[in-house]
Amino acid sequence: HAYVLYVTDIPPDRLAAVFARILQKDRDHPMISTAQRLRAQGRAEGKAEGKAEGKAELLLQLLAAKFGTVPACTAQRVRSASPEQLDQLAVRLLTATSLADLLPPT
């Protein structure tokens, strides 16, 4: 901090007040490390993946209850669908009369 006093015309008491405010902000909002940020990101991604897998499995159970055995290729399509696609399929399932109505062959 002596360097700052040397290269500036700001009075020492004013510099001290500025540094005190800066240090207080750091205490109020501590920085997180890169490792902490990556762990948090990993947890969020894992949670999202788990939620999507749960949606897919529930949809497969509903398909089986409504139409009987679900072919493996259909199950794979459901499991590889995005969360948004799974939501759309769940709504369409309410009015679908067959698996082909719900998931037309590719």
C-alpha cells in the first residue's frame, strides 16, 4: 500500500476509507474458487440429468400402462429425448391412441 501512497495525490485517510470499503465488500461477498464453481456446476448438471432420466422413466411407465410393452427402439428414443421433448411427449400421451401417434417411426 505504500506504493499507492507514493504514486497518487489522494490523501492517506481517504485511501484508507476506500480500502476499508473494498475489504468490507469482500467480506460481504466472498469470492469462490474455481474448484468450488466447477463443483457447483457439476452438481447442477447432475441434478438436471437425473431429473431428465426420471422424466423419461416415468414416461416409459405410462406408455407401458397405456399401450403395453414398449419396444426397445421406442424406449431408446424416449431416453435420448431432451427434457423439453419429454414434456411435450407427456402432454401428447394424454390424447395419443397408439405409440405411432406419439412417436412416429423415424
